[in-house]
Amino acid sequence: MNKLVSIDEANALIETGRPIHIAGDETALRGLKRGNWIGGTIPYFLTRSGGVVEREKVFISRFPDEVADVTIQTVDIGHILAIAGDAPRNGFSLIIVPGLSDIHTAYALTANNMPGIFEHPIVGWTAGVHLDDIGKVSPKVFDGTTGEAFDNRIVVMHANLPPGKLAKVGTINPFRSGSGDEIVFPESGFSAKACTINGDADDFYDYAVRTRLDTKLPLITTRSNTRINVSFRSLDDESRSVNFYAPVSRGLVYRQAAPMPDYRAALIEATEQLDFSPAFSCNCILNYVYGRLEGTQYIPVPGPATFGEVAHILLNQTLVYLQIADR
């Protein structure tokens, strides 16, 4: 099950004791009973009948029957390494990170180098708020076993699977790297000033202004044959820097994504490639906004529209999903 339900329906599911993932507005999440669930704040959702802003219902991901043995924990900024260290040998770890927080920054900057981070299925998302509430309300994650909410901890559900099953983390990236300039940054971080363009020293803010860079199209690099997006947050005229929703990495080669003449159609077409229903999935709030996905239209893969996606590391403008499959 991956769908929006009423608070009463959600509470009835919680009472069954089954492990559940829940996304919703903070007020809605605070109306849920304690139980075997984790949650995060977001009011934007993709349903099979279109994108919606919903503050009264919650989005439920109820896992298959094989997902029965789970443990739930919250992790502070000093114990991020425990996420991979405590991950089950056969199973998955579903994490929710509070967006716009110090621990969000710490996870994003350190995930690539965490021991074991790529050895286990670690999947999840970054909690957010309504775009009008940024700076007014902090994104939060919920430990359903206690009902507690946190804006400075990561909540984790570690799930063991029986020997005949395995978990797979997948991504769908509708973007392709363009044929433009090669961009390299000397430092990792969520903002950039200095860079090299095709090997020559430059200022990235000046470059973005000079080339009228389209900030709807992410920067793309490749790791282990996987395209990794870094989305633009803003061009800061005062500090003369460019800010991102995920960190750029020192020394990697980036190019801006190739233009997509029909952003919405490209998103829908990309997600139609899945021939199964994921146990969990999420997509990016930027795809929701830039792709004009709000309103009545068919969405092949439902889920929350988030402030960041996690497939081991933090991603942007990417659909992330979890599959429970036979060995």
C-alpha cells in the first residue's frame, strides 16, 4: 500500500502492529497513535490521480508481510555512522532526515565516506514543510513508538527480511548530462564560489550570471556509472555565491543537465519504466514544482514529494524506490 489515507484509517493500520512508513503535515502526524512506524513532515504528495497539497491526510507505505522484524531508532549528529553500522545483513534501513538542519548537512557531507554505506540497502528522504513555511517552521521526523518529534535527529527503521527475500534500492533520474562546460569545485559543500571551467580558474557565481544558467536544470556528475544530481537553491547576490540543495563534491567533474523541452512529460515517461509497485518511493519537490505535477494527471509511482531523496547518499531531483524481491 502506498496512498493517502485519513487519520482514522492510519490509526487503524497502526493498531495492527505492522511496520509502516508515514509522511504528512506535522499536525496530522501528531494526531497518530503510537506504534510501529516512522514518519516525516511534508504536505506535498504524488498520487496515482495527480499531485496534491494535503495537510489533513497522511501518506502510508505499508510494507509486504515479509517485513515483520524491525527496530526503530533515532540518531543524533554524533552517531551518524551507526546507521550503516546497525543496518541488517539481509534487509533494509529506511531513514528520514530533518531538512534544513545541521544533521541534514552532516549526513549529506559525510555519507559518501561512511563505512558500509553502499554495502546495505539504505533508502529514505529528507523531511520538509510547505514552501510558504520555510524559515518559520522546522521540518521534523517522528519516532512512532514514542510519538516524539525531532528536528535534529535522523529516524531509522532497520528491517530484517527472511532468507528468501532481498531488498533493492533503485533510482530513476529523468536528466541526462549535457554537452556543455566541465565544472570542477575545489571544495565540497552546499555552496560554491571558486571553480574551474574546462580547466581554467573561474568564479561560479560570475559564471552562472554570465551564462544565464538555467537553475531548474541540476548539475550532474557520475559515480559508479550512476548519475548524481545537485540542484540549485539560489544565487546569492550579496555573498556572490551559488547555493545548492545537496553538496557538490571536491574534484568531481560536473556538467549541467541537458534541457528537457517538456519537463512534465519527461518525468512521467521516466517513471513508467517501473514494472512493479515499490514497497516505498519518494520524488523531489523540485520535480513536483518545475514539472507542474500538481493537479489531475496519472502518476505511475506515488509517494511524498520531498526536500531530498536518499539512496545511500543524499540526492536531488530524483525518484528513489525500495523493492522487496525474491532471491
